[in-house]
Amino acid sequence: MKSRYPLHQNGTVSEWDARLRISSELTMFLPVSRRQEWQRVTTDGTSTLGHHVESLGIPLTEVGPMLAEGRGVPPSYLLAPGDVVEVGPVPRPQPLPDEPRFLLDVHLGTLARRLRLLGIDAAYHNDMDDPALVVQANEERRVLLTQDRGLLRRRALWLGAYVRGSRPADQLRDLLQRFAPPLRPWTRCTACNGELEPVAKQEVEPLLEAGTQRTYDVYGRCERCGQVYWRGAHSDHLEKIISQARAWTS
């Protein structure tokens, strides 16, 4: 008869062991020395499934359905000896109660600007510490975006997400595919996240260089900070970002 308990590395079986089968999408969070599908954990009668998953290095913000013997169980489930649990990733697109609004930590400034270019509400500060980020995310019901797993494990945080990728393009693709926010390009200020409104050329002419005045006639202005925008020479590069984003979400 096959034992229901996992084997230790030395071939022995402990009656206090349980096994977690980690989805391939989540193994990136495991230590390199333990980066494998099956994980053995020792139960103690008090630790929850969520505690064991986080102890492996996986933020619960990245975890979706968890199944014990085919039955869905929550992070608060008390793991018992002999349990075998399938740990899956968060579904994509991830459902949210309202249209996604984001807050990005200090290391994701370029991603914040690209989200704003697409018309996505993305708050960002380059000098805000972790406790303040959690407070703002909770007060404004924003999803906190970060690559800091410790930040995602803060109990007070209502919702966060780990941003995958080292390049801004990869990070943007990850976020768009995870949350599927509606795209409204050219409607937000990339500097402050305020909304843009059309403005007559004569109203902003004193702020423009002579060459800009001669070349362009259509302008927008941020209702929050007053920054003036027009489709300048740099717009081809920005249009490529927008086109790529639309392809990722189509």
C-alpha cells in the first residue's frame, strides 16, 4: 500500500508531514535550492495553510485557488498531517470590485508613466516609505504594485500585486494581462496622474516655444498641475507603446 505521507530526503516518512504542490507559475518565488513542484511541510497543529505558503516565500497576493483533495480551501485552513494541497496562481484577468486603480512603489517610476500614458489611474511618489504606501493604498482602494515581497506580506494591506519582469515593457505587459484595465490613451498627465482636458492654442501660447507654436495646433492641459501636452516629435515612440499595449489586451 502506498503511503499517503511524503518521503524525507533520507527516505523516511513523518506522520506530521503534509505536501504542497506548487504551480509552475509560482515556483519563481521559491528559494533556488527548493525551486521544485512538490514541497514538504511539517504541520504543528496551529499553523494555517497561508502561513506555510508564505513561509516558502510565496506572497498570498499571488496565490489563487488552493485545493485539498479536490476541495477548495482558504488560506486560513488548518493544515493537517497527510494533507496534499494544490497551490495555484491568481487567475488572469484578476477580478476586482471596481475598475483597477494602482499605487506603485518607488522603484517603478517608468511603469507608472507608461500606465498614465494609457489613461490608467496610477499614483506614484519617489519618496514614500512602505508604511505610507500601505496607508494610501488602503484609503484610496488602490492595488499596490511592487517587487518587494516583504511589502506584499504586510497584514494591513488590502490588496497588492507582484510586478514580474525587469524591463518596463515586460512589467507593463504583466500588469495589463493580469488586471485587464480599460485603455484611454492620452487622457492622463504622465507627470502627476491628473486628467487632461482640451485647451485652446491661444490660452497656452505664452508657455510654448516659437517652433512649437508654428508646428502644432492641438493641445491638452492637465487639470491638476497645468502641464501642457501636444503630439510632438516624441509621439511616434509613445504611439508604439500604446499600439503594443492594445495588442496585449486584445
